[in-house]
Amino acid sequence: MRADMLTSILTELNGTSADIQASGVISTDGLMMASVLPAGLDEDRVGAMSAAMLSLGDRTAKELARGTLEQVLIKGALGYVLMTYAGEESVLTVMAKPNAKLGLIFLDVKRAAESIADLL
């Protein structure tokens, strides 16, 4: 039932912007809890990569005295990957198109992460 509610939040998030292509809620140890991913995208790979990048971001922020990590943003030629904490034990990962309006996506992702944190 909780997985259904997480999927509902992700579906709503994906529907807020045509620029959002995929999203997932991942435990900090890399296990996918819920996702709305396109066919051909491996849940296990997305989970493992998200957990690894967030862990590296945490360490970087601490080592370079940047405070508590808020998000990790990766920009590639084919789009963006945004990762942010959704509570203490989960991560919200969102994939967006290369021409995405990031300000709006940041706002939508923040709201979704808060809803997920409240649920978990």
C-alpha cells in the first residue's frame, strides 16, 4: 500500500512538467522503493547509481565544508539527473530533458520530496 502511495506521488510529479521523463524513490542503500520509469531503464541500475552519487555528494559537501547536502545535479548532453533526500533514509531521483526549466522542476521536486518524507 505504501508503494502505491509513493507511485502516486511520482506519477503526479511526472505529470507536473512535460520535461520530467522519469522518477524514483530509492532507499539510501540503493533499493528502489517505487518508480515511474520508461521501458528499458533498469530500476536496479538507477537505484545503485543514485545511492552512490548521493553518498559521494554527502562526503564532498562535508569534506569541502559546504554544509548539509541538499541535492545533486548531473547535466549530460541528453538531459539532467536530479537527486535529493526525501527524508533521512530515502532519495528522490528525477530525470529531465536537456531543455528543461530547472527552476520549476526544483520546486516540484522539493514538494514531492516533502510528501514522500511525510509518508515514510
